[in-house]
Amino acid sequence: MFGGLDKDNYASLGDAVMGPVRAYTNLRWTGFYLCHQFDATGSSWTAPHSHRVPPVSTWRFLRSEGWGLGPLYLGRQWLRTPNAAGHMVSVPNPGWSEANGKTDGQHAVELAKGVEMENGATIYIDLELDGFMNDAEAKRYLKGWFAAVTQAGYRPGAYCWDSNDARKICTTFRDVAIWFIRMPEQQPTVYNESDGMLFRLPPAADFVDPEEEPGQIGRVACQFAWYNQERGFPGAKLRTSPTTLHEVNPIDFDAARMPDPSHPEAKTALCLTDFGSNAPAAFFLDPSVAAWQFLENGRQWGDWMQGGIVTPEAVTFKDLGYGRWFDTASVAAASRKTWNVDLFGLGVDGSLWTTRLLSVGDDLPWSEPQVLNSSTPARHGSAIAAVSRRTDVLDVFFFNTAHELTTTWWAPGDPDWQAHVGAISHGFSFAPGTNIAALTSPTDSERLDLFAVDSSNTVRWVQWRTPAPWATASVPLAEAADPAVGVHAIWSEGQIHLLVGTRSGRLAHLVHPDGTQGGPSDWSTVGFVPRVAAQARPMAARVTRFSGAVVAVVIDSLGILSWSAYDGVNWTVPGTDVPPKGYSTGGRLAVTVTSPEALDVLLPDQKNSWYVRRLVPSGVPAAPLTTGELWAW
């Protein structure tokens, strides 16, 4: 489970608070109000902020700060009126109709597009009182609203009470995501101001509806705490640094099954890695299970291993008050020799764990999972990277709770993971939403190059070359980096190529001529990876070397998978692919070179399925890659 907050007024939070709160608490997502009345032109959350550089919307700003989001649209509500005895009662809204539902749904879409919300995101209609599904006109109103949002390329959701509407919407409108309200009569303490921890989150059983069908999105999030004067809690003090707090009164607390309720279809972390000859392995990490498959006989992707390979119950995690769960911000894997593979993940308590497979066969199980960092926990939502720089050696990287880049390693002659844990960056913090790009050298097994975005939106280069210690440098970039898109790296022809997401919504391409930190040569910005449309911005990107060229693979805000090749001078015009149900824009993407003739891309679609899309050489220099086979699960 992943904690969240929602607050009606963004001004009571603001940019200077939201970035630090994401870094110093376990709050991972926030409600985002498109409007507080069905005919309103927006809210403090949608208002422009010209002081930002670049002047992006609050939606995009929070995405870059690493927040998951839950967009809310206040629809037409029950009306409150006095009865003959003078008591306030709820009566049906005369504005409820299917036509008005469509009108209001279109208005919600206009507000979403106004903040540059990516296609495919979930928009939740806010139903403040229970009983909509008991009224025929209210049901028609919801039908129209859901249809208009769906037609515009978004997923409809409903924020509603659990006792009636949540259950009936879930069974009547099966493509609608549910953010339900379940509030105890007496408000218990759920937030610890001393350490910034939201605890006592609802149990997983609360998110299960027995009438849900397999593959249905169903119950995504739950509002479970109101901190206000009427319930005896005058707000909460959110931690913004090790020594500072920001008071918010009132404030509501929520929980979700994934870190980003606007993309419930992207709840799993994904990765690909080498495994055997022309047989890469694929992994997904769900909050409750890790599973894998591999390319059998170099030709056919298999099925995800039934029951998974490890569950949180098998790992010695701490229970922070709401159970033991995998943190699905990231997952990593590396192969230290042929037909061996090691998988790495995090628990929500910050435990870095691993399990390994030493060969392939039905009777060869994965090893018992092992925690690697007992004395140095990872921060909430940390990225992970893992590489094997030579046979039987593994290096793993994560961010500790001081927001420093941290490593540990394993070798047959020195296998004590715990003894090797240590920070390798000092004096600055890494941004909560950044990935970690880890490079091994094609010519030097005693060298590692790491890249990530710091809290000032600068790309940092952390390098190890034996016998020297770890060293850090900044990568010059003319504009602010976007931690949520991150930095991605590859060696090619003796040069390091970087792709860096920028807060302006582009993908910058930088090259270092020899990879020598502190040498006479420095980074040069070659340009930008071409976009398929002017309004398309990258939501996830990867870079690799394939068929003699540097290749960028991108999922953009329109839900289009695109790719482009750099031949040393120019980027080619992007090739594109869109499946019938549309690719997810939730930022999940993995890429691997399967063979000299195949580049495989793993990603989810909008309807809770996964795809591997194969790219193959086309023989056409202007467009050197084209689509090959497609596997779906």
C-alpha cells in the first residue's frame, strides 16, 4: 500500500512544500482538483504559475517531483434543502441527465488537457454523498460522464462512498476505477509527525470486491482519514526536511494499491536483462509478487511464472503498520554469467532484497530471498540499478534515506553484501523521482559510470575507476532536467551517449567523446530526439545500441511508442506503434537487445495487459527499424 494526501487548496501547500514532502515522508501521491464545482473554470491546482522555470502546469511540476496523482472533478451533487421540519435532507439534482453527464465529462477533459494531463490518465468524478447509484437519473448522469471521458482517451474513475456507490459502480461500469471512502466514526492517529510516516493504512482486503472480474481495474484507492477540528485533529505537520515541518489544516489521508492512482494499469515495475544466448529474461514486480519469463529457444516469449518467484512474506521486511509489501517504484536484474540471473527489489520499509536463479529448469527453484542493507535502508520509492561488470561480479545501486547514491556488491570470494554497503555521493541530494543509469565499460571491467538527477534538476555523473575512489561531476545541460523522465546512458564507439528528459518536455541528447571525467574533453549537446508531434512529451525513455546505431525508445504523453536511430550525425524520423487498446502513459518501459536482428520492448497497455513489441532492421537507411512480432499477456 502507498500513502497519499489530498487538500482542496494548492496554495496551502505550494511548490516549496510539495517537493520536500515527497522526499521526507512516505506520502507518494496526492489528490489533484480540476475543479470544485461542475461549471467552474478550474481550481488553485490548475492555475498557472508564471514563476516556474519553465512555466509548466502544476500537474507537470508534481510529476517531475516524483508524485503520483489522483485528479478529481466535482460533478453535480445531491442538493441539500430543508424539509418541512426544518431538517436538511438530500434531494436529487434536477441537472442529472445523460446529456449533462456528457457535457460535464467533456468539461473535465478540457480541464485535464489544460494542465497537459497525459492521454490515458484516470480522472475521478467526486461524488461527495452516497446514493448516486440508487437514483435512475444520477446513474444516467454518471453513464454520460464516464462515456465522455472514455471517448476522449482517458480512463474514468469515481471517488465515492464504499457502503453503496463503490460496489454498484464497480459492477455496473466495469472499466471505471474506484477511489472509495471508508471513514471510521472515531478518527485514530494515522500520521507520525516525528518521522513523516503515514501508518495504519487500510488492509489489502478492503480493496477486494468479490464481484470484480479478472483484469478489472476495480478498487484503486481509499480515503481513510480526515484530519480536521471536528474529528479532533487540527491538521497535520508534514515533514519537509530532517528539522522542519509544514502545518496543513485540514488535510485528508489516503492509500492506494499503487504509487500512482492516475495510472492503475501501470502498477508493476518492469525490467529486462540478459539471461542465456539470445534468451533475455523479463520481470515484473507487483506489490504482492515478483514474476518472470524468458525468451524460449530464442524465438518465443513464455508465460509469466504462475504464482511468481517471490512474495513479500518470504522476505524479512519490517511491518510499518500496514503490512509487508514490495515497493514498485523500481526493479532491477543482472546476469553474472550465462543462464544465471539475479533479481533485486525493495520493500516499502526500504529493504533491498535479492533472489537468484543459477540455471534453468523446472526443478531448479529461485533461491531464498536475502536482504542486503539492514543497517542502511533505501528511501521510499528509491530507484534501483544492477550490473555485472565481469563474470560472477554484481554491483547494485540505490538511494539511502539521506538521498545519497549508495552501492553494495558481490563476488564469489567476498559474498557479504551487508559489509559492502556504502554511500558513494556526498554533499547534495538526489531528486525523489529520478532513475539511476548504470554503465559498465566495454573495455574496462574495473570501471563504472552512474548518472542520476539531483534535487536541483542537475544531472550528476558518479564514476569509479580502480584504484581511485568514487568521484562526482555535473553534466552541463542548458535547461533543467526532469527527474521523472530521468537520464539514460549507453556506450557507443568509445563515447558515452546520454538521453536526458527536460522539464520543458523534450529529450536532450548529449555525448562525451571518451568518458574521462575531469579530462580535457567535456559533454556536448548534440540536439534533441525528434518527437512524433509537437504536443507529445516523453513519459519514459530508454537508450541502447542496436544494428550499428544508438537507438532511443520512447513512450510519449499521447500513448505512442516511438523509436529513432542516431547514425553519428542525425536522428532518423521516428517510427511509431500504437496497439488497439493504447499503450500506458504511466512511465513503465523496458528494452533489451535480444539478438543482432531483434530489439524487444516490454510495456503495459491501458487495459491492464503487458506487451513485448519486437523491433527489427528494415533495411531502409531513413527508417532503419520497423515493427516485428507482438506478444501480449
